[in-house]
Amino acid sequence: MRYPSIDLLRTVAIGLMVVVHFTENLSGVGWPPGEFGAPLFAFLVGVNFHLWVRAQERKQVPEATITRVAVRRGLFLFVLGFAFNVLVWLPEDTFNWDVLTMLGTALVLLGLGRHLPPVVWAVAAGVLFGLSPFLRAQADYPSYWIDEYFQCDWTLPDVTIGYLSTGYFPLFPWLVFPIVGYLAGRVVFPDLSDRRPPSVRPIAVAGGVFVLLAVLAEIGHRILPEPLSTQLFTGWTMFPASAGFVCGSLGLVLLSFATLHMWVDRRNGLAKCPRLMAAVGTMSRHSLTMYLLHHMLHLWPLWVYGVIEGDEPTEFWRQAMPVWVAAALVPPCLIVCFVLFRRAERQNWPTVERLMRWLCG
């Protein structure tokens, strides 16, 4: 069963990522609301994993098969992350640890440990969150970031440290988002179909608590003495994912999830907008392909132009055009991708999602 609220949230997530990637990569200008895209996308991976497992169990798929398919899909995403780094971000960025490798790891862990009690996953999320600042301090996080760009030597220690704590999307603390998404999915979408719809109030309350913690973290950053203000409460930053950023974005994700589930799924708040929801469903079903494709559409021309006009492919990265031009390219990109996805559905064109299901089950 598909839930329109999840399709809507996933479309919002990918749309935000398209905007922030176009503006940052083409003009060097960040867009703070765009930082919400990656946490939301990662959270929904956890929610959808629970829904997928529940659907498999209702079909009476053997437990071993569910585990095998989940692990295969996680490994598929992990390998796809490396291919994405090499083919889109260029070979020197093979080990920049982008979001796909983190999500692939999350699927493997969730697949292997889906029968663990929720409290175990909650504790794991707390450990991931709590240890992150200390791991970054021990690893000397700033030494891996040169001109706001992650760089590491191709040695086993550096690659491992990047994967765990210093890359773009390291496991500490980014695994918190899919884990919390998985737990939220278990609360909102219970396994027993004959139960009354559960209250989403715990999800909304948790979201409010996390937002409050983010506010307190920001206050701590401003008033606490060193080293607390420089290592533990570092203000609102996505790279690294500070305590305030994780709490604030997680709180907003939970509030959005609870609100839209009540309004869209239970109260049919968008029942009068069937065309909108059909378009949202199309973008949601192909969100992984969209993530890859929009990078190709704006980065490959940038690399080619750099080779032709500059000394190296990245010559014009973050300085190719004014920010308003980069932002103006977003709607055409979304429209082109939407048209391609509709055609793919009608003519059974291959997509990344279809390839994953074919390879992994």
C-alpha cells in the first residue's frame, strides 16, 4: 500500500536537494532550507523499509528471503554510491562518502536487525548521535576539509575515518535519520491490520522535543565556554552535522511526517487534487533515479566546460554562473525529469529502481 503523504514528502525532499545542488555547485551559494532535503530523504528510507517488510510478511515471504533481499538492496545502494562518486563526481572523489553509501549501510543494518526490540534501535540512535562530536574531535575533522571540500588520502585509516565520522554523510551521526524513520514507521503503521489507526501524537511530541533541543543547542553554542561551545555545541552546521542540526532537522522531519500523515492519509486532505498527487507519485517512485539524473544534468556539462575552457574539469565548479541563473534552471530540470519518468512508466524503460528490483528482488 502506498501512502500519499510519503510520496509527497519524498518529492519535497528530492526537490529541495535539486535546488540546493544547483545553486551550490553552479554558483557557490547555499540555500539553508535545502539542507532539510537529505535528512528527510534518509528518514523516509527507514519508514519505507518498515512498510516494505510489512508487505513482504503479509505475502508470507520467508524470513530468510526478506533478509537476503534487504541486504542485497543495501549493498546495491552502497556500490551505486561508489559508481556515482566515480562517474558523476570524478574518480578522485571515490571515497567522499556521499548519501548513497550511508543509506546502503542503513538498509543492510535494518535488514539484519529488524527483529531487534525498538528500544535497542533507539539506544543505537542515541549512541550514534552522542558519540559523533567526540569522534570528530579525535579524528581532527577540520584537517579533512580543505576550502569546504572533503579530501582524504586513499589509505585504510583515512577511508575508514571518512566513512565513520568525517565524510559528507558519515555513519556517525547520519544513521540516526533512517533508524528514527524505521521506528516512526513502526509506530504509525503497525503490523496488526485489525487495530485502530494509532495516534501520531507521540511522533509530533518527539518532533517538538527535538526542535526544543536544537534551540537549546544553539543557545549553548552562544553562551557556554570552550571547549563545550566549540566541540559539543558547534552551532547549526550540516558539514559536520552538528547536534543542533541533527536535532532541529529531525524535529522538523517528525513534525512534517505526523502532520501530513494525518492530513493527507487519514483525512484525504488532497483528495480534490488527483493530478497533483499523480505527479507527486511519479516523482516519488523514481526518486533514486532523480537523485542521480539531476546531478548528471548539471555536473557533466560543468566538467565538460571546465575541460574546454579551463585547466581542469572542476575549474568552474561553484562559480559557473550567478545564483539566479542556477535557480532558474531548476524548474526545467524537474519538468524534463518528470516527462522522462512518465514515458519510462508507459514504455517500461529501465530505471535505477527497476534495476535494483531485478538484481536484488
